[in-house]
Amino acid sequence: MGKVMMDCIFPKKLIKEPILYKLTTNYNVIPNIHKADVTNQRGYLELELSGKKEKVDAAIKYLKSLAVEVTIK
């Protein structure tokens, strides 16, 4: 089981989308939110993803495909 800590910045168009739900159901990863700041203009999460390495990698790729800015710590 791997763990990855990251900062994620979500654009305005994704703020109301169930992104974390999709990560858990489609990629079988466990999200753990360490910090969050959501406004009407953007969303910020300090997020830890846990799961099998290939699933975590696929989840990160999915986030990036949605135009989420992902910075691995």
C-alpha cells in the first residue's frame, strides 16, 4: 500500500463536482484531507491518497486530466 501527499487546486468549474467520491469508487483509493479551503472561485486541498501504487498513480492522472493542479509533496 502506498501513500502520496499532495496539494490540489481545483478550478471554479469543478468545485461542485464529486471528485473525491469518484476517486474512491473508480480508483479504489482512500483520500485523507489534511487541509481545505474552498471558495466560489477555486478549491484547495492538502490531500493524502492511500492505496495500491498503480491505483494512486491512476487517480493522480485522472485529477490532472480534469485540469486540477497537482503538486506532489
